[in-house]
Amino acid sequence: MSVLTSGRVLPGDHALNEHALMRRITLRVVPLTVLIYLIAIIDRANVGFAKLQMVSDLHMTEQLYGLASSLFFIGYLSLEIPSALAVHRFGARAWFARILLTWGLFTVAGAWVTSGSMFAALRFFVGCAEAGAYPGIIYYFTLWFPKTYRARVLGFLTLGSAFGNMFGSLVSGALLDLNGTLGLSGWQWVFIATGFPAIVLTPIVLAFLPNVPAKAAFLSDAEKSWLAAEMSTEAPAAHAGNPFTAIWDRRVLLLSFTYMLILASLYGVIYWLPTVVKAFGATGTRNGILSSIPWMIAAVFLIILPRRLRKESVVLTAMVVISAVGLVCFYLSTTVPENWMRLVALSIGTPCISLLFPCLWFLPSLFFTGTRAATAIAAISTIGNLGGFFAQNAMPWVAHAAGAPVAAMLVPSACLTAVGMLALYMRTRGFGEETLAAVQPAR
């Protein structure tokens, strides 16, 4: 027998340090998965910048462009659950590589659409291709990380979102200023440059991403045994029968609606922030720089906060506080008189949205395991992505009705109000430690 420095016992010939082991797993598993998600976020953010030129080039209204681009989410949710289950069946390495290749090719093809209808159809197919990526990654992390480490790695994943939006803003804004280079419009360069990285990453994922701990060559037998034992003690009781019954679980439905509101806030900001900044009188490159500031701040907070989220009660309390700060900031961005004040408010409110993600995704794996966990996570992600469809249609409508682009930020303000109320309900009425203890197996 050998003993972990934390005091835990596992079989093997050498003393093992739990934290050193988890650090090694993190370095081996997290960077590639975060990079996948970072590229996915860039792929979703590109339409907000491309819109600044495409609307006039393709003779579309803001509302029609919003509807066409939002069809991404319809394609995404139509295949979300079966694609996430495919991660469980075929392994993360092969399935993530398939997702990357197909969505990269479709995104690059977007550079050659010639009408609004072609753009709408292509966005639908990009959504179909990318379906399963995010819930698949969430499920993949539940195979590798015990609960006490999970919020932290989910924070790294959301950090990929922040960096994706930051880099996407910097790159896409500058690409718009390439308008006319090699006979291509700036928006065409946006789709080419943001789709190509997914294609390049495909063979890298196939070569280096490990599937499951039991088959990981970089872990010793003792390390595999300890990790399997640790995960089994945390797993909720196994459920027999059809895994799709997890979709109708009360907790899944409540988390799905909460996630939908969070995504409505996120994609509302991702999609509309470049339009708000353009109203400041910014060029493409300057727009990209200013639009990247909120995501830089989000990245800093995502490094600091998630490591402190280790208990359900703390997570839910954090969601209430974060939502309250965010809703106030987005509301203020619509009322303050100066552009710099608007940017400050948006730069504080936007990180609040990002911080909600590691909080929410801390919860599902407390209730389900195996295929039911994959199904529950996919169901939450599927229903939640309706928020993206809603946001990309609501933002231009609200801005048009109010007569000012910044007025659309009332949408994320309203959504965060509801998120805070739901988190408070979960904290006091059924998702607290007492209720969670009742569904955990005896230890």
C-alpha cells in the first residue's frame, strides 16, 4: 500500500501526491479541450463583427440578419443530445475531431455566401456541425475530475470563452479593415480566418487527446485506481433504464431554464457589443480593441473565482450576487450619458455573465453519472441554447424599438434578474447541501 500526501490510501509502489496528480491531469487534459471551446466561441462571435459589413453587402435588415444568424442555434439544438451521447459512445478524441473538422469547413464556406437565404442555411449547418461540443466537454471533465476540482477546471473552460471572445474581437475587428484585399470583403476574411483554426486543430486532437483515465498511458495503475475510487465515492446512485428520462428530471429542467437565461445574456452581448461600440464612431480595428476589454476583465476574474467554489451553497450564493451586479451594470449602460461610462458599465457587467458558467456547470454531475449524466448535460445545453436564438433576435428588435443600439443591453439586464431569482430559489428550496446530501450515496 502507498499513501497520498493528503492522507488517502491507494494501491501502488510509490507515494503519490493528490494535488500533483490532479495538476498533471489538468495539464494533459484541459489545454486541448479549452482550445476547442475557445475556437468555438470565436466561431460564434464572428457574426457580430461580420454583420457590420454583411448587412449592407447582402441587402439585409438588422432584424433579418439576426434571424438568419440565430438559425445556428436551431441546428445546434436539433443534434445536441445525440451528438453529446456520441462522445460517450465513440470517445472524446474521435468525436471532437469530427466536430472540429465539419464546423471549420462550414465556417470557411460562409465567406462565399451571396444572399441572406444562403447565409441562413449555412448558419443552420454550422450549428448542426458544432452540436455536442460544449456538453461533450462538460461530460468529458466529469470523467477526469473529482468534485472538489471540477469548478476550477470549468473555470478554465469558461476562461477559454473569455479569451475566445477577446481574441475574436481583436482579430475580427482588424479583419474588417482588410476590406478589398485580394478582392475579398472584410466580412469574408472574418469567416475564413475564424474557420481555419478548427480545421488545423483536428489532427492535433486525434493525436493527443486522451479518451478516459482507464486507458490513459500517462497514468500509472495506482493513479488510475485512486481516481476511479475517488470518482465512484462521489457518484450518485446508478439509475437503470432509459437515460433519456433524465431530461424530465425537475433539476434538469430548472437548470436548463437558468442556462437559457445565462446564454441569452452572453450571446446578446457577444452579438451586439460590436454594434454598440460602432455607434461610438470606432473603426473596425478600434472596435475590436474596445470590444475585447470586457473579455480581458472576465479572464482575470475567471482565474480568481472558480477555485473558491467547492460547495453547493457557496456556488448558488455566488450566482445570486454575480447576477445582481451584472443586471445593475447592463441597466446603467443604457442610462449613463457618456460613451466611456457605457464601456465601463459593460466591462463590469460582461464578466458577471462569464462567471455564472462554472457556477452552473458545477451542479449537474452531482445528480447523474454515465449516460444519464451525458444526457442531462446535453439536455441542459440544448434547451439553454434557445437563449442564443432568443438573444440574436431580441437585441436588434429592442434597439430598433428604442431607437438606440445600447438600449438592447436591457435584454441581458432582464435575463440576469431572472437568473438571480432562480439561483436564490435553488439556494433556499431544493438545491442546497441538505437536499444534495439526500441524493448522494452513503460513504
